[in-house]
Amino acid sequence: MELLTTNNVWMMICTALVFFMHTGFAFLEIGLTRQKNTINILFKNIFIITIGLLLYYLIGFNLMYPGEFNGYLGSIVPGITPPENGMTPAYADGGYTWWTDFLFQAMFAATAATIVSGAVAERMKIGPFMIFTLLYVGFIYPIAGSWKWGGGFLDQLGFYDFAGSTLVHSVGGWAALVAVWLLGARIGKFKNGKTQAIPGHNIPLATAGVLILWLGWFGFNGGSVLSADPELTSLTLVTTCLAAAAGGVVAALVSFIKYKNLDLTMFLNGILGGLVGITAGADVMTPESAIIIGAIAGVLIVFAVSFVDAIKLDDPVGAIAVHLICGIWGTLAVGIFSTNPAHTFLIQLTGVACYAVLCIVSSFLIFYTLKKTVGIRVSEKEELEGLDTHEHGMDAYSDFRLNEH
């Protein structure tokens, strides 16, 4: 029982760290966007975590961990009831209790929609976004999770995703890609075929957000060991940090070579890219492999950001580059660098493809239906004057108004 207590305390600390990541996401998103949309972004982030917890309790947890099922789709059983052994060492090999299991996994569930929030910033109606969140967090994410973490068909196939490079980050990234494509670019982003920079209003806040996210990743990856195992938790935190550091340094260097300036936002996204990249295999990598994975993620960030711009997709915070591209890379990297010979590149690629189909089809159906019924984009007047005033009737900085256009 003493070991269960130790393990459970570690898992609760990790749960708190993952919860704290929502502060990081909020800071990053508002920092990289304009002042006039701050309340809108904060409202979405608060809505995601609150409704996400409720949805995961009502249907998500049982749908994601259905026990015996066909491997593709579990049944919807409302609410959760602990099994008889749920608070004993017999549950989860003594790694944590049933309630801790629920809460830790619930923190992950909301993250997928948060990724979309940043990508659609500054021009999406709040109502349709909330409807999307209800459907995606309530149903799509738990179904996606069940395929691997719930013992579904991809788990049986041998697909590996330790903490969610695909199951969390790419699941959010694919939806972000679809949403950005259907929404269209912000006014002024592309003029005469050229990309125009729309600077964020608070880069110090964005920097704080990234550092908070990095801290939160100690819980995101460290908690995914699912116990306080000293060897695995310490290795996981080392590989996580090395990949983040390598991603940041390489992104800054490649960006300097490509654009001849030391771009802080590229540095920050490089760190996040490294973190996303290592998340699929943090427990099965050597430190050297982690540095290589992070470094390649850093390179991918720079070129993915410019590629997204080149194909006229407007992603204000770089969510597609960070969470989708680096999520795919990290998942495939398991098949290349894993210390476990059972992890193969072909199986990892199969998993990536399966999630791509599920997420693209489901998010397209949700967003396209919303677009054709209630509409998903605010009016030109609302966009130019800011969503805070029109959607929320308030100003984030009531005594400090910048002149924005």
C-alpha cells in the first residue's frame, strides 16, 4: 500500500502539471495574436478545460477505456463507477487509483481542442467553436484514444505512442488543418500573393507560455509512465528536456540561416516541436536519439511554417507545424530510434494513416456542417474591430488600448 501511495502522489503531481499546461497554451495563444482578440482566446481556453472535464466524466472515459470491445468503437456508458479494486494495489498494477486514472486522462482530453483554438484564432465565431469542442472532445478524441490506449486494434497491431505525439497532438493538428482551410485567412494576411506578418501583441507572454508548457510536459510525459518508477520517469524527463532544447536551438539556427534574423517566435516553436516530437517515444529513446529527434523537429518547424504560409493557410500560432507535422515525425521516429525492436516504421506509419483518416473526416464533417448552417466566420467588421468587443462585450486591457488595424 505504501508503494501505491507513492505512485499515486506522483501521478497526481503530473495531473496538476498537465492542468497547468492550459495556462501555457492560453499565454502562448494570446501572446502571438492581437490585443483585440484576447478575451475571445481566453474564453475558448477556459471553456475547453471546463467542458472537457465534464464530457470526459459523462462519456469520454468509458468510451476511451471500454475494456472488452471490438477494437474500433466502444459503447457509451454515462458516468464512471470505480471497480471494487479501484483504490487498491490490484488496480493498474499499483501504479495509481481509479480516480487518479480518470483525472490524469481527462487533462489530456481537453488538449486536442486547445490546439485547434490557436489555429482558428482571430476570425472564428465562438458559438460554432464551442459546438466543435463538444463533439471533438466528447466523442472523436475518446474513440481515437481507444484504438491504442484503450487496447483497440492499433494496440493489437503493435502501434506505439507513449504519451500522445499522435493520439493528442496530431489528433488536434489534423482538426486544426481542416479548420484553417475551411475558415480562410485573416484579413490582411495575404496581399498580392505575398505573406504579410501579423505580429502578436505580447511576445513576453508567449515566451512565458512556452516555458510553462515545457514545465507541464514533465507531467505530460513523466506521468505517462503511469507510476513513479524511478528509472523510467527519470529517463523520460531527460529525453523530454533534451529534445526540447535541441528543437529550440536548431529552429533558431535554421531560421537565422534562412531569414538572416534571430526570430524568438521560431525559437519558441522549435522548443514545442521538440517536445511534441519526443512525446511518442520518450521512454524508449536514448538521450542521443532524443537530441536527434528534437533537432529534426526544429528543422521541420522552420520549413513547415513557411510551407503553411506558401499554400495560403493562415495559422496564427504555428499549431499545424508544431502539433501536426512534429507529431507525425515523433510517431514515425519511434520506428527508427526506439530501443524496442518490436517498434517498426511500417506499423507506426499505419497508425499515423489511421488517425489521419479518422480526424480529417470527422473534423471536416463537423466544421463543414457548421459552415453551411450557422456559419463559422465572423463578419469583416467584427474581425477588423476585434472579437472581444463583438463576441464578449469587453476589453482585456480596458485602461490600455492600442491602436490596431
